[in-house]
Amino acid sequence: MKIQENISLARYTTFKIGGLAKYFVVVKTVSDLIKAVNFAKQNSLPLFILGGGSNLLVSDNGFLGLVVKMEIKGIDFIERKNETDIIAGAGEVWDNLVKKTVEKNLIGLENLSLIPGTVGASVVQNIGAFGTEIKDVVLEVEALDKKSLTIKKINNLQCNFGYRESLFKKTQGKNLIVTKVIYRLKKNNKLNYNYYEIENKLKGKNITVKNVRSTIIQIRKERYPFSKKIGSAGCFFKNPIISQTKFRKVKKLYPKMPYYMANNNNIKIPIAWFIEEFGWKGYCESNVGVYKKHSLILVNYGKGTSREIKKIANKISKDIFLKTNLNILPEVVFLE
């Protein structure tokens, strides 16, 4: 384990934005992780865990602490009669895990194909797409407690999953660093492909887990920027979840607004519709903009800065609030 100094974080993030980390280290074992945590403690440094660098916007000023690049690997399958447990290290590339489960004809992760990031981030963020969230298949999480330097086992309920939320993003979980995740996939799971885009592309094909995965990969490649010349962090904003009362007020102003039912009789609003409706899709300003194929994605066209991304995000947020009274929050994590 080698601790480096003054390392550019832009090259470690999908946004391709960010200043220098004062200290930077790659950890491949729990033992390395403990050493890194101790280094941060001994030097009174803030500590940040970096996975695949997606869903992250790093300050142009960098980070005056220790950035720990999580690379604890390993994938094991424990097969039983009607279900399979998958044990994966937090540093595994997420889509590699999905690919391996699909190759074994296991159902449950295929709708999350091609989401960037790592296994550890999957539970921190409670990633989701096409009607599936990671909370649906997580059995248990193992995490290092930074205070006691011991491994804690946290079950699904204790993870306190919510919409792009989990225990690990909340105050009560601030001392926990995910090191391993155990997923449980049932062999009789039903495929979830009841989305127009998926159904349309599957016409004439056999409905298999492999075909669902390849279809979702095709959709994501059509909608998301995968060019090496463009930086992005995926969907920048969360979809707001609002009460029935507030929903009726907004729906009266915008009758064509799409919506979905959420938990507790609340309503989820696909905010991409408003961003497009108000003319922001494809908008460019200096070195950054709103992606022309997906209005929830902010992009860096090569020389963009954190300041420029925040500026355009604030403009969009204010415009939507003034016209709809809807507050939209970033899904992307800011590292200052």
C-alpha cells in the first residue's frame, strides 16, 4: 500500500473534473483499508472513499484529505436449491458482477446493466433502473467501522434503503465503509421488462435474462454519453417525490406531466420531462451543458469545471422551482 500526494482526481472520475487530492491511496484488502483509516486519523485528515468515480463531482480546488480508492475484489457464488447468494468485494466493477450473474442465468440484476460504478456504491446509493432497485436483492452488507476498526454485518432492513439513499449516506452510518456485499437471487424470479422501450426492442425475441440485459445495454448506449471525449456523472438530479396535494397543484398547471406512484401514496415526478419542456435539453454554456439525448445528464465537453457544472445545475433548479414550485435535489455527490 503506497500513499501518494497531490494526485489529480479528474482522471479518476467519469465527469473528468476535479482538483488534486492531498493524499491518495489504493486499497485492495481490508488490512490496507485499516492502515489508510489509521493514516487519516493520525494526521487529522478527512477521508473519502472513491469507487468508480461516477455519480461524483469533485471541487476544482481538490480535496485536502485522504482519498481511498476502493479496489477490494472477489466474487463468489453460493448455490442452493431455489436461490443463489453472490458475495462480492466492494471494489468490483458493478457491471462485471451483473454480467457474471446473467451468464449463470440468475435473475434480479439484469435491469441494472451498464450502470457505472462499483459494488460498494451500489448499496450506498441504492442504485436503480427500469423498475429495479438494489434494495430488492441485498441480503447483507459488511462494512468497516472507522471508529472501532471492526467489521460490522448489516442486514437489508438495517441498511435503511430509500430512493437513492441508504444508511451509509446518513449521519448514523458515517463511520461505516462498505467492504463486501451479499446479494440473494431467487432462481424463480420473474423477469421485469414491462417498460415500453424494453418491450419494443424485445419484439420477436425470446424473453430471456440474457436478452433483457442486452436490450438494456442497447437502450443505455443510445441515451447516455459513452464517448471518451464527454464527461458526465450519470443522472444529475433526483426525481422529486411529492404529496398528492402538491401533485394536484402541479398537474393542474401542466396536465401532460407524466408521473408514477411511489411509497406511502406519494407521487414520483420524472423531472427530465420538465427540463426538456422548459427548453434545457441540449443547452450549452461554455464547456458544459445538458446532454442532447437525456435531459437529466449534465456533461463536460472537455474543459469543464465544477463551478460551471454547479452554475448550470442551479439555473435549471431555479427555473423549475419558479415555474412549478418543485424542489429538485442533486443525485450526484459533491466532494469539496
